[in-house]
Amino acid sequence: MSHPQPSVTADDVEQAAARLAGVIAPSPLVHSARLSAATGFEVWLKREDLQAVRSYKARGAYNLISQLDDDQRARGVVCASAGNHAQGVAFACAALGVRAEIYLPRTTPRQKRERVARLGGEVVTTVVGGDTFDDAARAARARAEETGRALIPPFDDPRTVAGQGTAIRELVDQMSAPPDHVVVPVGGGGLLAGAAAWLGERSPSTGLIGVEPAGAASMTAALHHGAPVELATVDGFVDGAAVRRVGDVNHAIVAASGATVTVVPEGAVCVEMLALYQSDGIVAEPAGALASSALMSLDLGIAPGATVVCVLSGGNNDVSRYADVVERALVHEGLKHYFLVEFPQEPGALRQFLDVVLGPEDDITLFEYTKRSERETGPALVGIELSRAEDLPALLERMTRVPHQIEPVPPGSPIARFLL
């Protein structure tokens, strides 16, 4: 199948880097002892979470806005974002003195909303509405058409792509030799496309891997269909990468590049978020942990000893979300399970369940019981946390020894989605 000629070149990325010089500081490239020991690779992290806006998004936003003419700057700009692009636009507009109206979906964490306001100051107005990024994007497009203001796309524009690609150019420049592989998160595809554009010309021996959340695998769908398509549903947990449709510009570049794109379950992302925090002292948002979560949970076909750089793309995580992160991680690792239990409404029924079913290291983390006066049994939703995933078969066997009717709640069921 033929693909459109890619619209971003390595020269475009180099020119973007020149525009960003003195405005956006290079982010650190640090060796990860934990990931290296766990994978057998030499793993480095490109710490874009340490940027002033705590993500790489200011790169593309500044590169685009700095190229607007005087009339466009005077009118101001409009953008839509799940949070990080909004911060990038706010930063760029504050630096360039350009007014901006920024549309955010209601799912944007409060921490990101507050950061947008702080970074943009008086030049930025935020409008919150819609349940997804795509809802916010439609509102922003309508506003741009109504006012004549320039629309600043978060990913589907060659200038945005070139700006994002500077992170990859930068990390290669920070190394003594080009890495064997670069692994990047994928939402709309701006960072992946920028990486592909620059690496394809300047470091063609470096393999490129894009990682999407399983609940929002829009680039995978686009590559499968030969063109961008809208996903029927999107899991918004990895909010920085929860995009229903990738950009046309981005898909064309990625499809022509031969880059590998893979998906990881949201639970694996949560496991890696916790490891980054507990072992490395890094506060990563879900999208920021995408790349390294793939190293830990998937076979990416990387040779032992290879040098791998994972782009840790963002650190704008609301600490109030960590309870949800822990829950998803435990379920993913097979340590937490839920059951619907019909308890006989008679004395000692609960004690019998506890004495017979629970192992010495098992713990009940949830018990929601409804007594039915007109029935012989009463239903309960029970959550059990195991100390080891391999203890589940023994737990299920012990459940057969009690008269209670017990039904496991599968992770993908409606009840499980309510819990998670």
C-alpha cells in the first residue's frame, strides 16, 4: 500500500531545535538501574517530565506558535487538550505574548487545570466541557472558525510534529553513540511521528517503538486500516494518550517509517507507575509510564544488552489518583479478586466463610452486604487481596468447601468496571 509523502523532515526538526534554543532547556537523560536489571537491556530514561510544563508538549506548541505571523498572533490562538498540550500552549503563549483560549475535557485532572492557569497567567482563558479530548477538540475548532483565531493542534500539524521530534534529536545528542532502540508513548502520534522523521534520516539504525494504552489504541487501528479511524470507545484512564483518532499527518509519517507500534494494558501501566515512584522516586502520569511499562510487560524483540531509551513523557499526575492506580495494578498482577457471595442468613455464616475460605495471608479489602429479610440468603460483594498471585487456585478450591454460592467477578465485567 502506498502512503502520502511524509510532511516533516529531519531538517524541520533541526530548525525547530534552533527556535527552542534558550527557551526550553534540555531534559536529563538518566540511566535506570532498575529497568536495566529487570530486562537485561541498558535502559535510559529521557526525563521530559522534568520540563517546566512537566511534559514534552511545550516543544511542539512553541515551535508552531513562534511561526505565526503578526496578524495571527494579534488575533490569538485556540487549542484543545487533555492537559499537557494545554500547558505547552500556555507556556508558549506566555513567552511570546499571545492570547489563548484553551478547551479542556471534564476528565482533565484538577492538577493539570491549575497548572494551565499558572503557566498562562493573564494571556490564557480556559473552557472546560465535554467528556473526552475529541469533545474539546470539536468545541475548539468551532471557536477558531467563529473568531478567525489560529487553531493549535496537539499533534496533527507538521510544525507540532517537528517540535516534538526535538526531544529525540536531543537524547541522541546526549549519548556517546546512537541507541539501539527508542521507545515512546503514543496518543495522537505527534511524538512518534517526530521521532520517526528525525531518526529515519539521522539515525536509521535506531529501532523505533511506539506504545499505546490498550483502551485507546488509535494508531494501531490506523495502521491496520491504512488510514486514521475513530475508535468506538476509549478508556480515558491514560488521559495523556486517550485519543479516539490519530492525526493524518502523524499516521502518514509513522506508516512510511516502519516503526513498530504495540499496546499495553492499563493495569501494566499502573504497575510501572508504582515502580517508578517507589523504586526510582519518579512521579509519572499514566502516559509517562507507557514506554517503560512495555519493556516490563511485553516481548518487544530487543536483543539482550541493547541500549534502549524510553521517553518518560510527562509527570502531571494528580496524587488523588494513586488509589485507583494501586487498585488497577493489584488486579493486573492477579493479587486482588472480587466475588459475589450469597451468604446463608443464619448465625455463623460469615465466620464459616472467613475460617474456611481465607488463607493465613489473604485479606478482605471490600465487603458490601445487603440483608434480605424475606430470603434465606443475602448477597455480598467481597474483595480479597492475595499475597501471591499463585495462591488463587487454592482460594478457589477452598470456596468449594462452603455452602455459600460464590461467583467470581471477571475484570472486564460491568461490576468490575464500576469498581475500577
